[in-house]
Amino acid sequence: MKKGLVCIVVVVGFLLSILVVSGAFAQQKAKDEYAFKVPYGEVKFTHKKHAETLKTDCVVCHHEMKGKKPGEAVQGCKSCHKAKAEGKAGSSKDAYHKSCKGCHDEAKKANKPAGPTGCTQCHVKAKK
Ligand code: HEC
Ligand code: HEC
Ligand code: HEC
Ligand code: HEC
């Protein structure tokens, strides 16, 4: 009886470790596109286009990757930037606005191709 229990614990532990390891690998890949579904209106973000076509350096957005080796775990913004500011990290709204809108605003000022800067150009309300 006791031996059987130990066996089950070992097998379950092994299966869990596989889950954790594969989860860690899955985290290393960004989706081609993200949709931030927030009350003010959904924001679409073309990760692949921003990173690959526009050739934006990863650390411009993933500032926490600075000084890390390529291939080291990338964390999503919201693992630090929560709904409300916590510690030194500002709220997710401020972080995204400063990053996304900030770059679009700068580019527009410099008369370069830019992404949307108006509220409802980024935030699209669901049609009723
Ligand atoms: C224009 C800004 C921007 C650039 C450039 C960019 N990313 Fe991202 N990346 C994001 C945003 C925003 C997310 C979504 C994060 C979230 O959901 O919090 C993301 C998500 C990710 C994720 C998934 C993280 C997770 O935990 O789900 C990975 C991995 C990633 N990016 C890697 C990269 C790499 C590697 C590069 C450079 C080749 C890069 N990114 C360039 C903004 C950017
Ligand atoms: C590991 C935690 C962590 C992650 C992940 C992270 N941030 Fe930050 N971020 C911080 C902290 C802490 C600060 C404030 C101190 C500093 O500037 O480093 C900050 C500052 C910023 C600032 C500057 C705010 C200002 O007032 O000037 C922006 C913009 C920003 N983050 C955007 C992002 C975006 C976009 C992502 C995801 C692509 C992201 N951050 C991921 C922790 C993080
Ligand atoms: C470092 C600069 C930079 C950052 C940071 C950035 N963008 Fe952009 N974005 C651009 C440029 C440049 C274009 C214009 C591309 C074009 O005209 O082909 C663009 C275009 C767009 C578009 C228009 C549709 C498309 O995919 O071309 C949307 C929507 C957009 N960005 C959303 C975002 C969001 C949301 C974020 C933050 C998560 C973000 N951007 C961060 C530079 C940036
Ligand atoms: C470049 C794209 C972009 C522009 C322009 C922009 N936002 Fe955002 N906004 C975002 C992103 C990305 C988030 C973060 C979504 C998340 O936290 O998942 C956000 C979050 C928010 C939130 C918090 C989430 C919610 O629905 O309560 C509010 C409110 C908001 N934006 C209002 C505005 C207003 C008002 C303007 C115009 C002054 C504006 N935004 C312009 C991309 C943009």
C-alpha cells in the first residue's frame, strides 16, 4: 500500500516536471499578434511586424532584457506592470502607453512612418 503511494507520487512528480519544462520553453516564443482586451476598447499589437519587419531591437520594449544573453527568459510586461503600480514598476496602462504611444508620438513628430496615436485608433470598441 505504502509502496504504491510512493510510486504514484513519483509518477505524478515526473509528469509535473515535464509540464513545467515544456511551459518554460513555450514562454520563450512570442505570438505573432496580441490582442489586449480592455474595457476602453481592444488594442491589437502585431508583435512579429514590430519586431521583424520594423526591425525594432527587442530591448526597446523588453527593457528588462538589457544585458541578458539572447535566449534568456523573456517576461511579459504584466509580470511586473500590474493593474496598479507596484514598487518601482508603473501600472500596465502607463507602461504600455509610454512604450507604444511614446514611440508612435516620437515617430510622428519626426515625420517618420508611425503607428496610431489617437485613443480610438488603438482602442477599438466592440461593435454592438
Ligand atoms: C514594439 C515592442 C516590442 C518589440 C520590439 C519586441 N517585443 Fe516581445 N512583446 C512585446 C509585448 C507588448 C508583448 C506582450 C507581453 C505581454 O502580454 O505582457 C511581447 C511578448 C513577448 C514574448 C512572450 C512573453 C510571455 O511571457 O508571453 C516573448 C518571448 C517576446 N516578446 C520576445 C521578443 C523578442 C525576442 C524580441 C526581439 C526580436 C521582441 N520580443 C521584440 C513587445 C515587443
Ligand atoms: C522584470 C520586471 C519588468 C518587466 C518584465 C517589464 N518592466 Fe517595465 N519597468 C519595470 C520597472 C521596475 C520600472 C521602473 C524602473 C526602471 O525604469 O527600470 C519599469 C519602467 C518601465 C517604463 C518607463 C516608465 C517611465 O515612467 O518612464 C516603461 C515605458 C516600461 N517599463 C514598459 C515596459 C514594457 C512595454 C514591458 C514589456 C514589453 C515591460 N516594461 C516589462 C519592470 C519591468
Ligand atoms: C519603437 C517604436 C514602436 C513601439 C514601441 C510600438 N510601435 Fe506600433 N508601430 C510603430 C511603427 C513605426 C508603425 C508603423 C508601421 C507602418 O506604417 O508600416 C507601428 C504601427 C502600429 C499599428 C498599426 C497597425 C500595424 O500593425 O502596422 C498599431 C495598431 C500599433 N503599432 C500598436 C502598437 C502597440 C499596441 C504597441 C505597444 C505594445 C506598439 N505599437 C509599440 C512603432 C512602434
Ligand atoms: C498606441 C496604442 C494606444 C493608444 C494611442 C492609446 N492606448 Fe490606451 N492602452 C493601450 C494599451 C496597449 C493598453 C494596455 C492594455 C492592457 O493593459 O492589457 C492601454 C490601456 C488603456 C486603459 C486601461 C485599460 C482600461 O480599458 O481601463 C485606458 C483607460 C486607456 N488605455 C485609455 C486610453 C486613452 C484615453 C487614450 C488616448 C488619450 C489611449 N488609451 C491611447 C494602447 C493605446
